[in-house]
Amino acid sequence: MSEENKSGIPLPTIRRLPLYASILFNARDGKQTTISSSYIAKELGLEPIQVRKDLAGIGITGQPRIGFPVVELIEAIEKFLGWDNTSDAFIVGAGNLGAALAGYPGFKKHGLNVVALFDCDYSKIGSKIHDKEVFDIERMGHLTERLGVSIGILAVPAEVAQAITNLMVDAGIKAIWNFTPTKLLVPNGIIVERVDLAASLAVLSSKLTAAIKGKKSN
Amino acid sequence: MSEENKSGIPLPTIRRLPLYASILFNARDGKQTTISSSYIAKELGLEPIQVRKDLAGIGITGQPRIGFPVVELIEAIEKFLGWDNTSDAFIVGAGNLGAALAGYPGFKKHGLNVVALFDCDYSKIGSKIHDKEVFDIERMGHLTERLGVSIGILAVPAEVAQAITNLMVDAGIKAIWNFTPTKLLVPNGIIVERVDLAASLAVLSSKLTAAIKGKKSN
DNA sequence: TAGATTGTTAATCGATTAACAATC
DNA sequence: TAGATTGTTAATCGATTAACAATC
């Protein structure tokens, strides 16, 4: 038990919530107080009924003829996704990608606060990247405990991904956002979510191949 | 028509192919000539039958009692995903993320060759990032045509994502790998695949919330 | 041969979509 | 009221999984 998505809300729905949020932010900025499922759907290329199902999932109901309350919806999504109370996170690996993630301005809005980076390269340790200090990875255990950090963003070379993951788990990290192409082995209870660039690129190129074939056969 | 995944292979299968490839590379390095679906499945936390279905999809059959031929499988996956003949690509946006992507060593293996970057910041134009030149975005149309590039990697700030996309489409880019949080509007026939960090983070935090709740209720 | 592993065919499962009554 | 938009209930769809005969 406790291996599965406990909230009862389908994962595809959860993935769409940030998209809804962005439409809703625009609506709020435009002083709209209500919004219809068909408007949201049109903006995102979805079906209205899917939008309604998804929104019902996080407990917001609309009013027939009126639509959904914009602000209430925003608050419900922010609460559900934890955007309202920020979690601290470490970035592990201060290379190209780690540095880019440290400078990414969007995380704050999404409830993620990067407090520090870790690396094992002495030329980086002690320096600052985007105003965040790079610590010796040896100190991760100590700092994880002291600062109560539970999220680690893994941005190291693939070759050392598993070894560094082990260090993160030992350090007390509970959730790993994995930017490496490695399928990580972790103990029960540790959460891993991978940003799978290879999968995304595979989809892109298969679409491209299909498009070219489609054109040729016309 | 031609809007859908024409290859007939389900998208989830396509996303798993790179995972299979990584297991197969290991097997080949270990001089294994055959591999069973249950071994692959165990390594990836999948069901053996799912692995067999997926592999059947790309046209490779195994032998009862023996398993699947490692090298043949690798070649089939590489061919299907276009890893065997490299496509050139531009990175548009030479900021933190664009620079990190320009230095990412994995693209070559996945059939993607970054030939140049584009930006509109004159302090960057003319410089080199990871040995790749940064060009004025004004020249994108010219260079897209001259070099026959069809893939653009979009790594600009969200605010300008749509505007730069329009430039890319005008320049002749056929497929956009979108690293921004923006849902892009593109003409028919232009392919967009988005790396949706917000969706991934949403899944991570909902899992984390569920895990904490689960623990509390125990 | 015996047994491991395959491919095929059918069942299940979960998400999406359709139909439509309810309602502001 | 009339009509737009909702929520509910049921149907569809596609992917996953199960059962099992085929086969090396």
C-alpha cells in the first residue's frame, strides 16, 4: 500500500492542473471573475467535459450558465499543488543543468524554493550560482537535517546518478526530482519523479518522422 | 488527418523505448546476445507482457525459451527513434537553459546535433557556448534554409515564447521542442513537443503530499 | 523430452468522451 | 422564461494485464 497516487485524482489530471492555472491567471489579470469549461478547453485544445471532470476532482463546482469562479479555482489548484506554501529544495550537481535550474525563475511560483546547491568539485564549492551557495556534497546530510529539506533536484552526470542518489537518501532527502536519464533505485517510501528528456525527444522525432512520411505519401 | 500518431505505435510505448535501449546497451556491454522480456521488465519495474507488446510494436520478435536478440533490438529501436541518422537542430535562446542544453552530451546519441544557438542579446551574439556559435535571431530564417535545419529547441523566457515561436515558424522550422511553460499556437503541420516541468513538479509534490498524509494516518 | 519463454487472444482497467437532465 | 452551462450517469476508447497455447 501507499505506493500509488493516494489523492484519488488521476495523474493525467494532476499534470493538467498547471495548464489550467496559467489560463486562470490570465483570466484574473483580465478581471474576469468567472470562466467556462469550454473557454479553458478551447485555450488548451481539450474537451470541455474533461476540464469539468478535472476541476470536479479538486473539489470545485461551477454554476450552470455562469461557469467557474476564477479566484476560487486558482486557490484550489494552488493549494492542491502546494504552490501556496513553499518547500525548500537542494540542487545536487552544480554543472550546466544544475546552474540553469538554480536560475530558473518559475520555481518560486510553483512552491519550490532552491536554498543551495551541492557538488564535489572543489573549484565550485564555496562559490555562488545565482546567489545560491554551492556546498561540498559531504555536508548534505548535515544541512538536510538542519534545514529540514526534503526535496532534492538531481542534476549530475548520468554515470554518478545512482551513487549520488544513495548519498541523497542517506542524507534524509525524501523526494528526488530526477533530471538524469537514469532509472534510480531507491528504498521504499522515497519518491522519485523523472524529467524524461529522452522520452520527450522520442515523441518529437516519431511525430516528425510520421509527418514526413505522411507528406511523402500524399 | 495526419494530426495523430501515424506510426500506429502507442505514445506510451514510444516513451518507453529509450528505457529499453539503456537496458539493452548494458546487456550488450556485458556481451549478452539475448535478453528476456522478464529481465527487461524487472530492471524497469514493468510487466514482462508489456515489454513484449512494446517490442512487437517495433517489429522485433523473440524466440521462445531464448528471448530477444540484443543487437537486433538495439538497431530496431535506434532506427525507429531516428538515433541512427542524426538531425541538426538549433537552440533558440542562449540563456541559462539554452546554454545548459548546448552542453548536454546525451543528444548526439539520440540523433540530435545542435549546430548553433540564436539570441537577440548583442552581448551574446558572436560568442560561442560549448563550442557552438550564437547567432543573431534575425539570421535564423537564412540559416534554417541554408543548413536545412528542421528542429528548433525553444529555451527563451516565457514572456517571449510565442513571439519567438512565430519567428521560428517563419524561418522554416518544422518541429519545436518547447522547454518553456507556454502552450504554443502554431500553424497546422508544425510539430510541438513540450517538456513540461510544471506537470512533472506537480506530480512530484502530489506524491509527496500523499506520502506525508499516508504516514500521518498510520 | 521438459521447461522456459514467447506471441496471441481475450479480459480488465482507467481515462476520456457522449448524452442528457438539472439549474441558474 | 429561454438558453447556456453545469454535474451525473453511461458508453467508448485505448492501454495494460491475464490466460494460455505454441515453440525452441
